[in-house]
Amino acid sequence: MRRITWQVRQTLDVIGWQGMLGIALLTAGLLIAAAIPSRLAGLEQAHGEVDTLRKRLQLAAPNAGRSGGSRSEQLANFYAFFPALVTLPDWLERIYAAAEKNGVQLDTGEYKLLQERNQKLVRYQLTLPVRGNYAQVRGFIAEVLTAVPAAALDEIGFRRDSVGATALEARIRFTLYMGQV
């Protein structure tokens, strides 16, 4: 051990503080370079999602950004922006992925499709019993509202077994607004 300590001190004396700074900068550069590919992949995915949303908006509202258009055209553009009911499984998958990402446990929930006559939107209500700590539950809700733009948080209730317990049970009700086909 003394030999290694002596060699390290000798090396430090030879390279000085400038050499140590160079080694530190080189190490930082290598760490940053290792992180870049994953960040670029995420950026490319985000660009793809933006392009998809732009195309969808252009198809749904070709006059978007321009004033005018009749009220019926504006209303049709509004309804066209909601996802179709056939895409519901994809949106539910995003909700379950948000739960897994935030480390909350979803128990069996209640699911209701509320469809009224002469309405262009369908409401799909999800009542989900969730278990986790407060930060996990809050992160889950934020993730769902970000990942599923047609989702609305209707109700939330918390319950703890005792005052000092960190784990809690939450009952969360989301409504997904979907367009009819």
C-alpha cells in the first residue's frame, strides 16, 4: 500500500495541477460522450412525435392558425382532434406504463364506457386503486396527464393505515375523452 501511495505522489509531482485538471476534464468528457447516444435517441423519438402531431393537426384542422371558417368547421376541427375510440387500448397501455415507471401498484380497477346519443365524444372512466408513497402517486398522475392528452383527472382520494406510514392507498378516477368513429 505504501508503494502505491508513493507512486501516486510521484506521478502527481510530475504532472502538477495542470495535469490533474487535464485528467479531470478528460474524465468528464468521456462521461458526457457516453451519455450522448441515449439522449439523441430520445430526441429523435420526440421529433417523430412532434411530426406525427403536426400532421394530425393539419389533417384535423387545415385552417389552423388562420382566422375564419364557419362555426361548424371550427366545431368539426375541435372534435377531430380527439383520438378515435379504436385507439383506446394504446392509451390504456400508456397509463399502465406510467404506473410502472413511477413504481405504483395498480389493483383491479373499474372501467366504464359512457356513450350518450347524439354526442360526438365518448367518455371512458377509469377508477384505479393505487398503492405507493405520495411522490410515486403524484408522479403517476402527472405522467398520465402528460402522456394521455385526452385524459382528465376527475377525483382522487387518499388513505393511510397510520399517521406515520409512508405507503398510502389512493383511489383515482380519470376520464378519457374519445371521438366516436
